[in-house]
Amino acid sequence: MHNLKDKFLAMFQWKYFIRTLLIVILIFCSIYFSFQYIFSKNYITGPSMQPNFYTGNHVISVRHAKVNRGDVIILQAPDEKNALYVKRVIGLPGDTLTSKNGTLYINGKLYKEPFLKKGNLMTEPLNSIYADMAYSYTYSFSISSLAETPNWEKFYSKSYLKKLQKTNRIPKDSYFVMGDHRTVSKDSREIGFIDRSKIVGRVSLRYLPLNKFTFY
């Protein structure tokens, strides 16, 4: 009787171990596949999104999420192999876009940018080409004027640029992005539109540092 009890306990412990192991494997597999197909963990570097995001911030973005104006996204850099950028979506497919005297107009209407509020209070050092100007300073431009610049000539054909010069409109499945630190950000003003297929995900959570924990 004693041996039977021992065998029963041993079998129970073995089954419990197997079940626990399977649960652990299932959890790890779920996490792995979630970050392969649903979420993306990213580490922020560089000053282009200051003062809203700094180097060392850790964020999670949602893959295949709907992208709206004002969203912060992770994207594949069109000008640097295997690099990722973090930028803010300003213009959507079909939009006309013009910046005049530091103010953005989208489809002819004033576009308010509350996310630049902190940057309005911070200024560039005196050794900068934008010395003493606010982080949020945005020089005047339009899609049409950018289509005449050497930077855009690196990415688009002459016929395509001529079309943009006439329409001043963001093409289908393309987005215009900028960094919140406008005076230093390398963004669509320099590297052109971002194709929808190049968007890794929409930033939905900053989890590090803990004192900056934020849902978006």
C-alpha cells in the first residue's frame, strides 16, 4: 500500500512538472510570436524627438496599427540600411501641406501642434546654426518647394517631382513625418515620404524609464 502511494505521488509530481513546463513554453512562445507579429520593442536614440522622447527611452509599438495624424511611429529609415527612426506623423495620404512662418497648414487649414508645447520653451545652444531658437522652430516649406530640393532628387524621379510641384499633395500610401525637435530632426523634409510598408509600428507605450511610463 505504501509503495502504491509513493508511485501515485511520483506520477502526480511528474504530471505537475510536465504541465508546468508546457505552460511556461506556451507563455514564452506567445510572447515571442507577439513581438514578431503584433508588437515591437524599440530603444530610442538621438535628439530628434526631444523633449518628448530622449535617448534611453524604451517603447513598445503596435505593428499593423492604423496610423493617425499626430501618432509617433517607428519606421525603417529610407536612407540608412537596417536603421530605424522614430518620428511623428504630420501628413496623411492625399493631404496638402504647407509650413509658413512656423505654422503648419494641412489641406488649407491651420494645424495645431500641442505636442510642441515643451519644445517651445527650450532653445538651441549658441554654437548651433539655429542659435537661441526654440526646439520646435519649423522653417517655411511646402511639398511643392521640397520637390525642388537636391535632397528629394536623391529619392524621386524628375517626372515624379514635377507632379509633386504641381499638386503639393502627399501621394497614396505615403506619410509625411517630422521629429518634435524640428531644428535637428532628419525627417520627411530631407528624406521624403514614408511608405506605409516601411512603418514598423505605432508607439503605444513607453515603459522605461519608469518615471516616464506613458500610454499613447
